[in-house]
Amino acid sequence: MQLFPCPFCGPRDETEFQFATEAGKTRPEPAAEVSAERWTKYLYLKDNPKGPTREVWLHVTCGEFFLMERDTVSHAVAGSQALGGDPR
Amino acid sequence: MTARRISAGGARPIPFTFDGKSFSGIQGDTIASALLANGVRVVGRSFKYHRPRGIVGSGAEEPNAVVDVTLAGKTTPNVRATTEPLADGMAVRSVNAAPTAEADRAGFLDRFAAFIPAGFYYKTFLWPDWHLFEPRIRAMAGLGRLDPAHQPPADSPSINLRCDVLVVGAGAAGLAAARSAARAGGRVMLVDDQDAPGGSLGHRPAVIDGMPGGVWAEAVVTELRAAGHTVLSRATAFGLYDHGLVAVWQRRTGLPDALWQVRAKRIVVAAGAIERPLVFPDNDRPGVMSAEAALVYLRRHGVLAGERIVVATNNDKAYAVAVALHEAGAQVTVADTRPRGTLALRDGVEVIHQATIDGVSGARGVSSVTVSGRPIEADCVLTSGGFTPTVHLFCQAKGRLRFDEAIAGFIPGDPVAGMAVAGAANGAFAVSQVLAQGHAAGGGAGEPPRATTPDDTCAVAAAWPAPRGKARQWIDFQNDVAVKDVALAARENFRSVEHLKRYTTLGMATDQGKTSNMNGLAAMAAITGRTIAETGTTTYRPPFVPVPFTVVAGRRRGEFFNPVKRLALENQHRADGAVFREYGGWLRPGWYGTGQPATEIAREARQARATVGILDGSPLGKIEVIGPQAGAVVDYNSYQTLSTLKPGRIRYGFMLTESGVIYDDGVVSKLSDDHYVVSCSSGHVGGVVLRLEEWRQDRFDRSQVFVHNSTPQWATLTATGPRSRDLVAMLGLGVDLSDDALPHMSFADGSFAGGPARVSRVSFTGDRSYEIAVPTGTAKALHLAMMEAGRTLDAVLLGSEALLLLRAEKGYIIAGKDTDGTTMPHDLGIAGPRDKRAGEFVGKRSLFTENALRDDRQQGVGLTVAEGEPPLPTGAHAVETRGGARRSIGFVTSSYQSPVLGRPVALALIERGLSRLGETLDFVHLGTTRRATIAPVCAFDPEGARING
């Protein structure tokens, strides 16, 4: 059972979290100008790196999305931070 | 003669049975010690060859003595006799044997052993199909039997605990560690799998801090408990999981077992070591057992393992066993594999040096043993091949092992952060060294404990199994793996220990090779000419011992597995005769009344169309979106534009996934420019809230809009049908109900019983309807008022089933039932927003992909059948035959008998369905074929006159 640090609630069991997406993905817009390839890449293709990774997770219990840096091999969590501003 | 009790110490006798025969043990016995005390030698049959097997060990490592235990009429399978306390009236049964372990019908199998070596099944039962053979093979090889009558209650608690130091094992090392950790001021948890703390101090005498070892152990535990630390006995730390979570299975007296989930800043592993057998021909005879186990049975249970005992050893530690058994009255011969012993022995104990054990006679129990060519009469052979440190938790924490020649075993290599390993688990066997390691591992605070007895010598000279002659030398007793099987695996190139395990089953099953792995990999090393270090170990995975599923599942079973959501008015519905069913996670009235369900549902549906139906719609979502950017958020999350609504108005729409697929449908009420209420499907409330939150946080100014799920705070009661307005009028809500003031798809705020009441004109039946939302506190009063008002109007209580029927008559979809993971809005004929709406919204780009624009997509349609035919089965597939090949072109999603229309109605997703109106297709279901004609989705009141009727 991993412990993830919610920037708002502190360390909590992994069962309280959902993976949202890899960090740094920007939604391509406007729709009319986005190629099928680019849209497919945005929707379905993930880097899924082995080792250090930056991801957006949701702490379901408090409803906040946040950024987390962790290692997909060792499962070590380097840290987390709120998206778009300081924790409040 | 065989084993017998030499001292009962006045303990209370406990009657029990084994394989139908009556025996008597004493208070404090395990099943194993009681069987030994009664001279029972054969306690089970081996897994594959059905060879008679006896008790080998005294703890979790036991490979043979696995039994089914019936107590108070309930049978628990596959219990280890060595760890299970004996209880009054226990009926113990051997496993994999019929009728008894002593006289097992399948015992003949062993004569064919030469023909069924390791890997036999893989090679032999391939053709024509393994499944032809599987049932009979499974019946012949197996362990305990499940008792279908025994469905244990979901009563095992799961307890979370955080501490500074978790110490696993309460032997000398663990006690020293726990004491120093406690003295350093941290919160300590000490867990131990034995009945009482002390570990080997319970059977190997030592004097520590001036006290006998057992007394010292008690004193340490008393000190820990007095200071508020947690000490558990009969508690096995069976696994270490991600981020250092340790799971502990605690057996409790008079209470259900408990699962502890422990997070500690530091973990001290002081789990001891397990003696491994020496491997020699026929070393599996009943009566061949671990030397250390014999000492445990003697010192803890007063049971002498035999009268004439040969102690076969490669180390000094077994000498103390020989002396103790000699002093207890047995005739003892020591067969030491080493050229010379390092210990002086008492008179009367013969020592044979450079001994080889050539064989053991006695199929049902040892009768003699041949040592270096000389037969010796014996009823018991004790073997000690050295001790294997219990490093499981260290390895589960990704620790790497190092082979230590001095102890002939693997010990922890480089330390793992946050973990220390001490005592025998770390390869230390002398008491003073054990105490010093434990004290240091616990932090080193306070005065270290000191042993005032001289240390036992622990020298060992490796004696690993090697191929020799024709007789079978057993390595894994539980899985019937002998040295020749390891040699066969090597010949067939299964040389990796992981392959060796899978190919021969060495180290598998309930004991996971606690006594056999080390010998198995050493044999493989010898056969392949590699060192033991090069050969390596298999991966250590939890659990350390088999843990009952009841303990792992805890209370999350039955109604707590996935608890239903409950209505505020559940009791009222019960009083009204509701039959409850689960709908989208909510427990709701399916129908009312005690008649046939179909009859009751038809009655409710017909009556609601004739007069007025009263329905509890409380689970429908009420998600408030509030703030200056509220309109932008709901627009972005919706297929239809919503912010253009006038305040007080309501609009129907879809919420899409980014893949353009319909996630949910529902209505949105606009209260003002900065306040909307999203009323989504009852089963999708959680998901819709998260979608709104995701975009609120990711795309919008999170200080300018908030999402609040107020569904649980409101109860919604709906009146639907031609007399619904009359009914609502009688409630005195203070709302103008005229169609000019409150047209369809609008709402008005009134009051009820001193609180707010929102009246919304939305309809899921196609008839004039009013949804009245009140705080749950006044729901009961509103329900009573509506029932009272309905009395004069011939109103009917409407369950969910009738509602589903009424909406199907109108062709109103249920998202996820009448749509699937491919359905887009235009597949239901709603393409306006796709074609006309400017700006971004969730899923937009996906509505224009090549796939989304195909003309052969499955589209939502209605179906009719020929007059007099029954409803189509839901799920029936529409098929098309082309060029002799039949394929599915869609399926029935909803199907009902309409009481009002007097005929079946159905909805379906059919390829090109919207351009196929009037076409008649074949529908197949479970071998039968029906015909149905494509029709518009709406079968009832297509003009929509009844919405204002």
C-alpha cells in the first residue's frame, strides 16, 4: 500500500487516489485545427516512462487534482504540489 | 515404541479425534504435540505419491502435518497442526488421504513413482486436452476440503497502527530490540507468531540479566506493556508491501482473527531461523523430524520424540538436543557428518563421526536407520542440516542476500533503509551476539542485556544434498520433490531456481519451501557445478504463511462489500409494500405490492398514465455549480450550450467523454447567471462531479467557480400523469402551477413545511410531471402529504421498474443501457450542437474523426414485433447474412411489454438504424430467431401532447 502526499491533506493511502494523466499534456485546440494524429496522441498515447515520472493525480477524498513526482520502478515518491497555485 | 508424553505437569486433559479415532491431549498442546504424545506417526499423505508422512517441524515451516479441523460443526481446511492450539472436541482429519492417513487408498501410487517424475503432467497430458484429465488428477492430488456449510462471518477487524519501531519476532534479539527502542522514547510494536514471547529461550536455556531466559522475556514484555507499547503474540507479520506497510495476522482467543496494517518509521526483523533437514535416502519416513523441533516438543510439551533416537547432524547445535533427549531417558546416537565433533558429550551417548546416512527403514514409521553401513535400531531420526535465516521481510523490502559460508546460509547483505535485521535472522546464533545485535537494532538506548551463561557453540559444516544411488532423497516433503527431480530439471535445462521451482514444484504450496528451498538450490548448484551464491534464491513474496481470506477481506464482505446508498424515505417505502432492488448503487423501490412482479409493474404503469404516479426520484443528481464562471464550466462540460437559458429554465443535454461518447444525460436548471444545478443520472453523480471538478481546476479560474454535490441533502418526489398538477396543487407549495407561469422545462421555488421546495417541470415518462425537491428532513412530511392528496385522485406509487417501462415507451434513453462505449449524440439523431456549436467543449474533436463520421455506425432506434408476439429478449442480436456469413449488426438495449399500448416496445442500437425505418430484421438470442421491424424510438404519444395534457 503506497502512501501518496496530497498537497492539501498530507500522506494518505493510495486507495484514496486516482491517476488522472501524465503531467504536461496540453489539450490541442481548436478542434477544427487539430489533426487526427495529434488528437489521438493527446487522448491515447502516454510515455509511460520507466523510472522518474511526473503525473497528475486526483485525491478523490478531497476532490483536488495535483502534480506528483514519483518513480515507476522503485515506487519512491519525490514530492507533490498543488496545480495552479498554493495549497489553501 | 514411538513418541510419548513424559510429563504432563498436571495440565487439564483435552479430548480430540484424529481420522475418527479418539485421543487425549493436554492444555497447552498444539495439534501436533498432542498427536506425537499419543504416538500417532502418520499424519498425512504426500501431495503427489501419497507416501505416508509424519510431523517434521514445530512451527510455520511444517510441510507435512496439514489437517482439516472441525470445531463446533464447522470445518477449517489446511490448518498447520504445528501452530494450531488443541481445543476441546476438535475433530482433526488428515488431508489428501482416504479414508485415513494410516490406510490411504491411493497409497499404491508411490509404486508408480518411477513413471511419474517431475514435469510428468506437462509432458503426458498435453494430448488431446489437459482438461480431459484435470478433474481426476485434481481429485488424486490435493489438500483439504472446503466445507460448503462453513461460511465464516465477516467479522475480522482491520486495525491500522503507526509506530516508531516495529519489531518482528519476540525472541532474544527482538526483545532486546524492542526494549532499547522503547527506552529511546519511541512508540514500539512487537509482534511474535508463537503462543508466548521468548522464541528459542523457551526451549534452549540461557540466563540473561541474572534471570532464566523465559523469566527475562516475560519481564521485558511486562516493561513494554506497562509503558503503553503494543505487544502481540500469535501474530504473524506475513508481508511487507509498498512504502513499508507491514501486514500482521493476529489469532485471538475468543475473538475473531484481526489484520493489523502497520506503518513504522523503522522495522527490526528478528524473525529467527528455521532448521533445514539433512537429505539422505528415504528421509521422509514418519519419525524423521527436525532436531530443533524435537527439543521444542520435549521442553514445551513434555513429549519425547522417541525411545531410540539417531541424531543426524552437520553442526554443533544439535548436540544440545541429543543431551536433552538422553537426559529425558531416550537412547541417543549422534551421527555427525563432520570428521570430528567440537563438543564433549555425556556418557551413554554414542557419536559416529564422518557419518553418512545410507537409508531409513519402516514404511509407516522409522524402524531402523543405516549409518555408515551399520544398521541401528531406531524409532526416530532427528536431522539438523543447519539453520536458514528467516529473511522474508528483508527480501520483500527488496533487500539483497549474501551467502555466508560460516553459517552455510543466506543472510542479509547491504542494509535496506529503515530496516535492521538482528539475531538468527541475521545469521547470529550465540545468545550474547543475538542480544547485542538486537539491542543495537533497536537503537542502542539503555543498558544492553547480558547473557551470563556461556554461549552454545554453533559451528556448522555444510552438507548439501547430492545425487547418490537409486533411492529417493527427499528435498521438498510437501510437493514430493527428490534430488533426482532436481537433476532431471537440470538435464532439461530448467537450471534457474525460478524455473526449477515451476518445473518441479519445489518450494510451492502452503509451506513455500521453508525447509526445502535451501537444499533444493544447493542441489541444483552441485548438479550444475555452480556455487550456491551463483545459483541464488527464488523471489520472496508475501504472504509468509497462508492467511485466511476472511482475514484479508475483513468486514468488506456481504452488504459491506459495496454498500448501497439508501433513500431517506426507505422506511416509508417499506411500509407501503415496496420490493427493493439496486439501481445505479441506490437501493430503490423496484415495485410495490406482493403480487407477481410483472403484474404489479404493469398495474403501476397503467395507473400512472391514467391518473397520477408518485415516485421517489431522490437519487437524481443535484450538483450545484456556482460562481461567475459557472456558465462557462457547465457549457464546456456539455454537448448542448446551457448558459443561454433564461433563469428559471431547464435544458436537457448530454455530457460526453473526450472520446465523444455519451457519458451521461440529464437536465440542467439555471437559477441565475452564476448558479446552475446539474441533475444527472443517479448512478453517475460521483463521476459527473469529478468531471466538473477536473475542468474547473484545469481550465478555469478555480476562485471563480465552485462545484458542490448537494444530492444527499435533498429528497425529490415526483408526481407524473394527467392528474399530477391537481395533486401538486393540493400541497400548498405557494407556486403558480399554471402552464404560463410554470411551463414544461422550467422550475419555481416555493416552500413546504417551513422549508424550501423547488418544483421542476421535467418529465421522464412523457406525461405532465412535477419534481418536488425538499430538504431530506421534510421528505417524510412531503411524502405523507402527497399520499394524502393522491387518495382522492386515485394515485399510484410508482417503482423504478414501471418508470423504466414508461420512459421506454417514449424512447427516452438510459445512458449506459441504451448507449454503449461507442455511442455519440449524432447516433441518436442529435447532431445540432456538433454541426453548429462554436467554441470548445469536452469531446468535440472526437465527433469529427473518420470513425465518428462513418455512415455504418450503430444508431438508436425503436423496434416493433408482429401482433400477438411477446417482447424481444434484451440483448438479442440483429443479424445480417451476407455471402453465407452471418454477423451482428446491433442489439436490443431495452425491451418491455407496454400495458397501455398492449404490445411490446423495444429500443436498440442498429447499424445504419436511422435510415432503416420499416425494415424487418432477424434477431437471434440463445439459439432462437425472432423478427422485428425498425421503428421510431418513440412508441407512445409521438406528438408529445401529453406533456401538457
